[in-house]
Amino acid sequence: MSLLIYAESADGKLKKVAFELASYAKKVADSLGTSVTAVTVNSSNGSELSKYGVDKVLKVTNDKLANFNAKAFADILKQAAQKEGSKVIVLSSTTDSLYLAPLVAVSLDAGLATNVVGLPITTSPFQVKRTAFSNKAYNITEIATDLKVLSISKNSFGILENSSSLSEEDFAPSLNDADFSVKVESVEKSSGKVTIADADIVVSGGRGMKGPENWGMLEELASVLGAATACSKPVSDLGWRPHSEHVGQTGKPVATNLYIAIGISGAIQHIAGINSSKVKLVINTDAEAPFFKVADYGIVGDAFDIVPRLTQKIKEFKAQNS
């Protein structure tokens, strides 16, 4: 019996979230007295998971899985769980895994807890802490089923090195042709060097930026911070930025260590989608903007004056401390 995780990858490389998931799974596995098995799909660096406590990697390699397919990937995880005798399956809270978690739970007749923000409070009964009501509250959820699926909120646990002796095994699950009836023509990716999914810091812009021609200022700040760029829904609707950068309740939810909102008023749907971020910095000319009510730090002023100065100060600080 082994605790099972899905270690996500992009372009053949494991995502940072995979290492956080492995770190979490190792702690849970230790409390249950079991090992950790990871499933990778078309990944070339699965051995890196040994740094974070994974004991075994099931390597799936198939050209048909070049693009994410929720049904096919869920079936792979079902077969892997059955093969390993897994009672607990752990996934992240990325966009792909949010699709996967309920499909995996239904296929295994397992209980599902989403938005999990900590290690199990007890394992008998099995109880976990979750966020609820768009991250405005917490609840304690008990999973009474024999099999359990957990979806872990991003940046809620951290990455902890815990080296293990890892074995790798080629895994060739059967794939249902019906799962591939929908063809993916193209995949839209954000233009930033750091993806929103992997970012510890996000620099986000709203309509206060006045137009797409002004985004270079935010991209420069993001580059200096090693951050991803993002935007509010009106910005993506206007076509100023790709929809892949839209964050919020109706876009991509984020739970970063630092979220910088520039020229965003703070509609309730936007705040709900970023409220799990640990520190929120708001820059806006309107002192009455709703975003200031939830901000940890706020600057009332013109972004076109403040952001370049902030970028320069960060550059100077990094130069002095390099």
C-alpha cells in the first residue's frame, strides 16, 4: 500500500507544485506508516522527487498525452491507485488538478476534500482543515470512505527536502480512445517567463493601466522580482492581456506569497480568487478602492510614477546585496 500523488509537469519538466505536493505527501505517509508513489506523465526529471520523500515513480510516456486530457489522466491515476493499493491520493489545486480530483474520486468511489490547507488533524477519523466560502472561512472535514482524495491548496505547505531512495518504473495504463474524442487545436500560454501556477509572486494589472501598451512597466517589475504577470477580468475581456493571465474567482485562483495589484479596484470576484495570498500589496489612485480593505500594504498614488520607482529601488537593493 502506498500513498499516491500526481506530479504535474510542463514541457517535460516537473512543476514546482509537484515538489510541494511530494513534501506534503511524505509527512502524511509517515503518519500512516506507508510510502509515497508519484505518477508522472511525459516527464524527464522524475528522479528529482527523491529529494522530497518520494519512494517510487510510475513513469507514463505516451504521445497521445502531450496535452492535458482530464478523463484520460483521471483514468491513469485510477489505474495507478489500484496497482499500488493506494488508500490516499493527493493532488494539487492547479487548474488541471481541479478538473482531475472529482473525476478520480468518482472513479474510485472515494471521498474528496478540496482546498486542503494543512496536514490531517487526525487520521482516525481522517480529518483535514479546508478553506470555505471563497477563502473567507475554514472548516474541518471528515472523510469516512476507505479511499480518500485530497486536493491541496497551493503554497499552503511549502517545499521541504527529505531525501529518499527512489525507484522508477515504466507504467503503461490502458487508454480509452473515447477519452480523446475532443481534439486540442492549440494551447494558449501567458507571455511571462514565470507561469502563474509556479509563481511565488504575482504582479497583476487592471484597467488603471489604461492600455496594453503600458504593460511593459509591469513586466519589468515582474522580471526584477522573478514574478509572474497577471490581470483582472476586464483587462482580459478587453483583449489587453491573454485570458491565461486572468486571475480571480472566475479566472485562475492564486495563493502566492506576495500579490501586487496595480490599478485594480478590487471587485469581490477578484478578491475571492486571490484572497489566499499571504501578503497583498495594492497600488491605486483611488483611496476608496475596495481592494484597500483587504490589503496588507497599500499605496495611494499614480502607478505610472510609483511602479518605475519601486522597480529601480529593487534593482538597487539587489545590486548592493549580490
